[in-house]
Amino acid sequence: MKVVYTLKVRQDLRDIYEYIAYALLSPETAQKIVERLMQGARTLESMPERNPLYKEEPWRSRGVRFLPVRNYLIFYTINVAEYTVSVARIMYGGRDISRQLFETVEW
């Protein structure tokens, strides 16, 4: 399957990088984490169904799945007809996930 990324994901990755690099003063760590997140997202090319549906509604019924990568969660949907996986958000797992998902327009 082809993995596509929303604009919000690109912003999420920038925000993650900037926070770690500038607020925590660790640009090397920031780069490694962003690379791991991208590597994790690329694994969705094969068998994206292997990850669970998000437990809360309305996302569960919309087919939103998540892939944990370290302390982060990659949220995505699968479009079987178009043979694509759409990565919609990447979030730090310790934050208010439900609130952030409501802010996601792509669902």
C-alpha cells in the first residue's frame, strides 16, 4: 500500500522536532525520534491492518488505527479501494489524545 501524509502530520513532525531540539536542547535526539517516527510510518506499507483500531468513538467506527512508536502514536486510516494508508496525526502519547483527534479535520 502507498503511505500518504496529511499536512497536519508534517506539522506534527515539525512540532516534535522543534520541541526536542530547542526546548529540550537536544537536536540529535530530535532528529533520531523524527527518523524513527518516519520509519514506523513506512512500515504501514505492508499489513497496516495489524495495528488495533482506536478504542474510542467516533474514531473506532471511522476505522482509525494507531501504531505506537516509542512514546508517540501514529494515527492512520486505510483506504482499500485506493490502496492507500493515510497518516493523519502523530502525537505524544502522554497528551490529551481525544482532544487532539477532535481537532483533526481529515477524518
